[in-house]
Amino acid sequence: MKQVTLIAIPGALGSALTIALEMLSAANDIARAGKDQSKVIELNIVSASPELKVELYGGLKIECAKSIQDISHSELIFLPGVWGNPLKSLRNNEQLSTWLVNAHENGSIICSSVTGSYFLAEAGLLNDRVATTHWRFFDHFEKQYPKVKLQRKRFITSDKGLYCTGSINAIRDLILHLIEQLFGEPIRNEVSRHFSHELKRSFESMLLNEDQRSSHHDEEIIKIQDWIQLNFQSKLQISKIAQRFGLSVRSLNRRFKLATNATPLDYLQDVRIGHAMELLKQSNLNVSEVAHLVGYQDASYFSDLFKKHNSVTPHEYRNVVRTKLFLAETNQQLVR
């Protein structure tokens, strides 16, 4: 049975632990209901110190059955962020650094939420690797750990089994990705329906690659991206784009892929689908009209592409987001 460990640290944000606990527990229950015991995992909330009673931020008190010293191996480890300046927590939990290094050397995947990345950086695990943290600590983190490749524009980073998230909301997306790795896509989709308010594209395309597309340093490719953003509604051909910017098609594809981890065609499709999602959410245009406005003459082709990106049809997506908007607006009226 695979082991998943959630580390309780005094002053930690309770949501950074409970979101992971609830979503992974739900995945476990779905696996059991499907009589697939091979996928069931063992979940442990453990103390970062020998003291098993831990008070989280806000006064929430939990009592752990184990400490980190009782965990010999864990496939997956979650590190929560703490409220306020994390340096105090680092000083009070110095034993955690050695344990994290050993765990990672033994093959554990480690996920940190918001300022939990400080514990990974303090252990030296993030040296020469990409990472992110809560935006309020960007400058402090960069000064404290100059060897870390801080990504200010990305809410989730991944580098050799080390994940960092820059917001509490991003934790859900990361956990869905990890649930898919542990339990498979059907269970991931079921958990998503219970815990996500909006259907989204996959973790890889929406959070890793897309953010990378806006944070590279190839100025020529940035110009091409800006031009595509302004002209996505037109009938665009990659050969014409390459010619416009004085590049061969091969050179354009190579440089675009290197800079953004996507082809120019992938990027164009993402831009169009992104605008289509907004139109479906905010307007009463039918699917054919939306397709035409974002650059597709064939509504069937657009619908197939939309489903490939979002796992739902345009009609299904509209129903989901419209329901959410209606509920939000109703709640706003109730509190006026």
C-alpha cells in the first residue's frame, strides 16, 4: 500500500493540510467503492517534531498519531505553508530539513504549499531548481535563497519530484494531478466533480506549460505571442507567421517550443479556446457564433477541439459556469 504523509507544523495554515486530506480521502473512498483495493493509499498526518499535539494557525488543534521520525518511507509528502514570516518556523523545526533530504533521496515526491517552499529551500533541495512561493515573500525568498530559480509568474512549479504552489487554490489543481497519478483518470475526474467549482484543462497544460509560455525571455517569440493574441480571430497559417517575422517554419517551431514548451499551433489553439471559454461564460452567443468569433469556421471541429482541451463540450462547459455565476450573483443579492 502506498504511503502519503501530511506534515503538521505549528502555525501552519489548516487549509493547506485539510484540502489535501479531504481530496485524497475522497479518492480512497471512491477506489474502495469500486472494489479496487490495489489503489487505496494509507494517509498519515504526522508531527514535524516529537510533540504530537500541534496547534495550527487560528487555534485549530490536532493530535497526530506519529511524528516524522516514525515514517521510514512515503511515496508522497505534503508540506503546508505557515502564517507570517516562515523563518521562525524554520528555526523551530530544524530537524525537518534532514528528514526531507533523506525522504527525497529515497524517492519521495514532495509538495509544498505557499511558504512551505521555504522548508525545501532551507534543506537545499531547491538549489538550481525552479520553485515558487506566496507572492508576498517573492523578494525575501529570492534574497534568502539566491540559488533557487524563483518563478514569479507561475502558481505551480515542478522539478524532479519537488512541487511548489503559490496559492491555496493552486493546491487543488496539484492534488488532482497527483490523484490521477495514484488512482487513475476516472477517479481524478470524480474527485474533480466534487471539489472543483469549474471544469478545467489538465494540470500540465493549464498550470505548468501555460505559465511557462508567459515567463520566458526570447524577445522574438514574445513578439510573436503578442501578435497572435491580437490576431487570433483571423485565418492564420504558421508559414505566414514565420514569414512575417523573418523565420523559417522549422526555426519558428524550434524556438517557440524551446521558449514555451508548446508549438505555435498549440499556442494559437489555447488562445482561441481561452477566448471561447469567456464568450460561453459571459454571452448568449450560440456555439457556432462563438466558434466563428474565435477563428473557426467549422463549429464541429471547434467543439471537438474544445472537448479535447477541457474534457467537456462547449454546451456542458456553459452549463457548469452559468450555474456558478447564477449562484454567485444570487448570494451577492442576498447579502445586500
